[in-house]
Amino acid sequence: MGFPERFLWGAATASYQIEGAVAEDGRGPSIWDTFSHVPGNTVHGDNGDIADDHYHRLDEDLDLMARLGLGAYRFSVAWPRVQPDGRGRPNQAGLDFYRRLLEGLRRRGITPAATLYHWDLPQGLEDQGGWAARETAERFAEYAEIVARELGEGIGLWITLNEPWVAAWMGYGTGRHAPGRSEIGLALAATHHLLLGHGLAIQALRGELGEEALLGITLNLAPVHAHGDSESDRLAQRLVDGNLNRLFLDPLFRGRYPEDMVEHYREKRPGLGVLREGDLETIAAPIDFLGVNYYSPRNVVALERVKDGVAPAGLAALAQRAESRASRDRPIAEELGAAEVWPLHLDTSAMGWTIEPEALTELLLRLHAEYGPRPLYITENGTAVNDYADPEGRVVDPERIAYLDSHLRAAQAAIEQGVDLRGYFTWSLLDNFEWSLGYSKRFGLVYVEYSSQRRIPKASFDWYREVVAASALPTTGAVAMEVQP
Ligand code: FCB
């Protein structure tokens, strides 16, 4: 079984999660610096001050990418390195780091895929209202123009935003992410300004780079399944789908916000009331691809069916589990009259997320049918495992190999049904700072021993190297052999 010719095989990271060096070469503070230094916001009080020290270990990490045989590397540019307080003249010392990265990739024949915003907003802009303020969208377009002008050459894929849902709803809705604000009305305003910022940045990038450049956006998308077929379960399903998926897909690809969402959130202030004439045309300007981050689907029931945290038979209301996604998203779901539940028969990752590869096929087919056809890239997919280095110094992670294998098969099933999927980036190249969960969750193909910064490629690294080299998956038997020495 092969993937299409010229299928792009990649791995992804993000600036704040790996770089460290937060006060070097003129970098200004970001909202994640501020947020992670407030006690109680992250597990163990972890922060990104040092992270993977990638800023100082660039060459070593580039060599790992070459060893893996990557066709492409997705990284993000830290806005506060380029504009320390989010506006004004560019900081050349900050840009130089990315010049070295791009040069290193070029020499190794790896295509750069640059994300302009992976959540590290300059604190100076947050102080003026952050994404809840319209001005941030305008500043973002200016920043995009600077990056295009200064670093543009050689970047193969441009991604304006990473997961605007998370930035808006976790950052301004539940407060579990930076900047830690928690009002649904602000999350809606942030949603609109992020999308507007995307649209304005597309104009700026087009102007600077021309028609040839490949421009897109990355969304976190997932099928939402109703468990139960009462009218109230189905309504909960539709609203959660509206919030997570359609609130972003519809303005981007249909030039309008979904009616049920506009109706549901009508009373929230400032909410979508921040929308001005012409904004939707800006947001819906044509792009060249959609980036999809997929980890697991959502399973929901009507909130009224979950009594005192106890779910219907066969389901667990893991909403109580401190680290699960459900607890972080809970206020958003509850406001929609929904509760997230976990079918008991399904495996979960170290994040507590269910593992359902078929849902990836379902998602890709839906995007193709309802919002396409258009070129798609999976810009993140991967899993957290409780990895450890054994006494021989090996990190053996059969769970990750099985996860990647099953999800790549699911992607292939979608391709066989006509989906125009052009590439796959696994999350992540390196173990890294997993936001409010700090260093407690490991997603990398490469294990990082944080105290020494030693890198140890995991068994999944060797497995992925073979997949990339062959542009094909091994037979099922070979997978089993690999993980059971
Ligand atoms: C995504 C983020 C990425 C990483 C993975 C696990 O939501 O884009 O930075 O944290 O989840």
C-alpha cells in the first residue's frame, strides 16, 4: 500500500514548547511566559524558560531531522522574537535564529512549513486586550508581512494560525491556557479576531510572496458523536460540533458564521457582535490548503443525562479526571447543554484521550464532501505515552507505533476514497512543554531527558524513519516484530 507520489512526510514542533532562551537576543515576553509563571496554572509550575533548549541545540536537532529522513519540518515562528512587544520594527537578532533554521533545513533538503502563530502572543499586545481586541488582528498581519519579507524565500508551506479554537476558547473561554481569561463573550470575540487576523495575514502574505506561495491555516477538528439518540443527545452533538468545527470552517470556506451558533451565543457580549462589514469576505479569501490537527473525536450526551458526574451505562464521565481534556473543555460543553463521555471499551492515551483512528477517516471524508474538495495536510497527529529510558538507555514505545500506524492507515483509507491529502506531520519531533500539563506528557519521536537535555530517539523514531523512506506502511506483522524484541 503506497501513498500518493510526492506525499510530504513531516514532523511538527512549536516555538514556545521547544525553544527555551526566552530572554535571549531581544525576545520579548509572551502570554505563555506570563501565564506559566503564575503558580497553579501549569502542572508542577512548569514553564518554557528552558524547554528543550532547542534555541542552543539547533544543529543537533536538525541532524535528528535528517536522520529521520524528513521531507518537511513544521515549526512555528515566535512572534515576540520578531517583534518583542508585538509592533514596530523587526528585531534582527530574533529573525537570525530562523534564518539559521531555514539554512539548516535547506542544506539537509527538508522543506520548511512555517506556522506564524502557535499561541505565543507578545504580552504587550495582551496588555492592550489581546485577541479580544480587533487591533491584534491588524498587528498580526503586519507581523506576517515582516516574516514573509525577511524569511520568505524557501518556505514551502505557510500556516497562519495553529488551532484558533484552542487559542480563543481555552485562552479566553475556560482560562486553562494563556492568557487565562474566562468569559464566553471574550472567547467569541477572540474567535472572530483570530479569523480576521488570518484573513488579513493572507492578504499580506499574498502581497509579499505572490500567487505561487502555498498559504493555509491549521484547525483542530474532530468528529463529534452522540451517544444515545434522544433529541437532546442529538442537539448536544450538533452544538458541540458547531462550536468546535463549524464555527471555524463555515466562515473560512462559506463566508458566514453558522446560524445555530449565532443564535446560541446571541446574548454573549461582546461576542460575535465585534464583526464588521467586510470582515467575512476577508476571512473567506481563498487559501491553498487546510491543515488538520487530529488526535481523538468527541463523544457527547445531553448534560441532563450525566447526573452528579455519573454517566449512562457503558460510558465514563471522565470529566472529573483532572488532566483529561473533558475537564478543561467542560465549561464550554456545559454551556452548550452537553457532557463529554468516554465509551468504556475504548483505549485511551496518556492524555486520557480515546484512540479512534476510524474517526480520522470520517473527518477527512467530511471535509472533502462538505468543505472541499481541497488540498489537505494533516499538520498534527500523534499520542502521549508514559515513556521512559530503560537501563539499557532505550525508549521502547509500541503504543505510539500502533497509534501512528493505525492513523496512517485511516488517512490512507480516506485517500483511497478520493480525499486530496498531500502530507502528514506527526506531533511531535521531540518531547516538549505540553502547555498547562508541563513536561508531564511526552509526544515525541525523540525522548528528551530534560535535566541533561540528552536526546534519545525512541523505537517509534526508527519505525517512522522506515515509513518515510518507503513512503508506505509496513505489513502488520512487521509492526509487531518491531515492538517485541
Ligand atoms: C495541539 C497543539 C500542540 C500540542 C498537541 C498535543 O493542540 O497544537 O501544540 O500541544 O496538541
